[in-house]
Amino acid sequence: MRQEIIKELELITDEEKRVLSGEKQQVVWDIYSSKDKFEVDAKRLIRQGEYLSVRKHCRFVDFPEHGHNYIEILYVCQGTIANWIEGERIVMEAGDILFLNKEVKHSIEEAGIHDIGLNFMALP
């Protein structure tokens, strides 16, 4: 991947700043869902009338086990990202792609500053 793109992706997002500041030392849940359970809602991440959205994976915090009501594709641009799916730890490296169907439960370990992933979220 081109270095100018990586430099942009390495910038710390507002969500990551909240985590690093100690304001939130866990996933900022209201970004992802309005429900009490940990299910990421497409309505929060995909604009109305669209079928696909892309967002950088939030680093510096573990994502507890959760599911989605959409299809997720995770692409690792740089570094590594570790997922837990059905009790198996899967470490992804730069260039790896993970496809997750709706409702698949998984968790993601905390990623570091140079671990860059893109989440592609698609409605079924």
C-alpha cells in the first residue's frame, strides 16, 4: 500500500483519542449500537440508502465478543490484527482479508499504532 495512504490511516481518530485519554478505556459503544447487547448495527455505520461503508478499525482497545447485522470484510493494511472466532485465535497480517457473515460472533484484540485495518460493511 502506498506510504501516503498509510500515513493518513495511522492518524489517530477522535474515537481513538477518547480511548487513549482514559475517557473511555473500552469500546465507545454508542458509535456502534443503541441496543443493550453488543451487536453492531448497520444503521449506525452505513448511511441510509447506501449498501456499503468503509471505516478504519479502532485501535488501542479490545473489542469484546459481538455480532453484526451486516456482512463484514476486514482488510489488514499494515501490521497484525488478532481475532477470536469460535474459540480460535486468528492472527491476520498485512494483505489478509477476513469475511464474516451476519451474526458471526467474534472478538478482536487491541491493535497498536502501526496495526491498520479497514472494515468494509455491506448489507446482505
